[in-house]
Amino acid sequence: PQLNQNPQLNQNPQLNQNPQLNQNQLQSLNENLKI
């Protein structure tokens, strides 16, 4: 459960397929998915 302290990181499950992604990479992926 410690991995999920920030629920915003899990809004899109596709972003969490690679746990090594850092928050900046997740944000970039989010922007790409919005297009």
C-alpha cells in the first residue's frame, strides 16, 4: 500500500505497467494520452 499513497498516479492503469517510471515520465505520458 505504500506505493499507492498518491492516488493521482493510478488514475490511468496504463501508466503503471512499468513501475520504474518516475512522476515526470508519468506526466509526459498523461499529456501524450490526452492528444
